[in-house]
Amino acid sequence: MSSPSEIKNLCQKSLEAAKIGTGETEVQNGIDFYKFMFGNFPDLRVYFKGAEKFTPEDVQKSDRFKKQGQRILLACHILGNTFDDEMTFKAYARETVNRHRQFKMDPPLWKAFFAVFVAFLETKTKLDEKTKKAWDDLGEVFAKECYRHLKDCGLPTVEGETK
Amino acid sequence: MSSPSEIKNLCQKSLEAAKIGTGETEVQNGIDFYKFMFGNFPDLRVYFKGAEKFTPEDVQKSDRFKKQGQRILLACHILGNTFDDEMTFKAYARETVNRHRQFKMDPPLWKAFFAVFVAFLETKTKLDEKTKKAWDDLGEVFAKECYRHLKDCGLPTVEGETK
């Protein structure tokens, strides 16, 4: 695995293709994530109550996914940004699990998300293998902390993955 | 104002006195923040439904403030960490406002919080003037984005503060 600061830099650089903000392009980036996810991973729609049958076109018109799109990209920017500050990165992982408790997510999704996210980023920019590996490494550390925290909370987790 | 990376470094350094995590000391740091706030700024208790009359001793025994303590310190660590990444820092400010919408906070509190936080940090470590100024500068940028976002959302804001 590369060093935390190398991973941070590679992830941060790739996130330039998915900027967040209040401008039209930045808002669309967030919507585009969910259009991509709903179009390519329709099984994941089950976690979005009321939007279980949404098409990418429905996502485009939805005020909910306009907000949610910024929220998910912000989370990825925070993860990229804090990867060299293990204490903050892991606390953010635990807090993200806490906030998702109500959605009863299938535990492996905490890792699987990053494959979806990298595939989305590839719709926006060309990613080299090193950058894809950086996101995979980041996702591994994130998911491990999620699994550990789920276990600490007495919730279903991914056994054998926690160290 | 110092450069964003100088401000980041000063804030990050001071946060070493308020580490977060699952260990006893780190969990107590979060509880200590609310004990300090409830003891020294009792008027702010109104924003914590059900805990409006809590004493610092009540906070110490509360599972709610054990979690909430980590949450508030995490937010401060994220702010310190992202200050040199304006896009992420400002998006995090807007998201924090979104999450607090239900509490109908008095708008000036978005800035005033940082004086409370610095006073808390001073119970943990010695802060030089440069570090206090760094938190004040960070708080100013954070609050300005909060006020701008409140205005964009059609919510009460601090007039004359938004640029």
C-alpha cells in the first residue's frame, strides 16, 4: 500500500473531476453520481425509500437527489482529505455508520461502495491504475473501521474482515 | 489573515489536545466539551431538547453526550483538516447548516461557537495568540459560508455579514 499522503494526493487529484459546490456544474456532479448508480446498480435503489423504482431520468428531476448528490460527494471529498489524519478519517467512518444505522445496509456495501464510486469517477475522467488502487486502499481502511464499529455496536458486520 | 495552510496547521496542532476515538481519554474529551459548554454557557442548553437543565454532572453520566461529544469534536477536526481545501470546507459548512435546520439556531451562533470552542481548548492546553487567531479566522470563513447558505435557503441569517 502507498503511504497515506500518497493515497490522499491521488484521491484528491481524481476528485477534481467531481467538484462540489453551489454552481450548476458542481450540483450536476452530485446528481450524476446517483444517475450512474441507479442506472448501473439498480439493486442499490432499495436503500432509497420512495425511490426504489427511480430511473436516471427521475433522479435528474429530483430535488432530493440534488441534495443527496452533494452529500455523497462531500463525504468522498472528506475521506480523500482526511486520509493522512487517521484519527479523523476513522472517526468519520464511525460517524457515517451511525448515520446510516436506520437504513440497515448490507455490511459488504461499506467496501463495495468504492468500486461504484471509482466507476462513476471514470465517467468523468481518465483514472490510472495507481489512482484506482489508491481508492481501493482508502476504501479498505474505511470499511475495516466500519466493520469494527458495527461489531462494537452489536450490529451485523463482515466477519473475518475485522482486525 | 495567515494562509489557509498556516491556519490549518495551527488548528490541527491545537486539536492534539482534543483527540477523538474509542478510547477512554478520547471519549472523555467529547464529554468534557459539553460539560464545559453547559457549565459556562448555560443559555446554549436550550438547543438540546430534554437536556435544557442538565448540569455538567448530568452530561458526564449521559450516553447521549458521549456520542454527541465525539460528533462535535469530529466536526472541529474535519474543519481544521479541510481548511486548505476551500471547496470541501465550504460544502461541509453548508451541510452542517442543513443538518441543524431543525434546531432553529440563532444565526450569530455559527460564529460564536468558535469562541466557546477555543475557551474549551484552553482548558486542555496552552494556546498562543496565533493559534487563537487561526481559530477565529477559520470560524469567520465557516460562519460566512453558513450565513450565505442560510440566505440562499431563505432562512434567517446575519445580514451585513454575507459577502
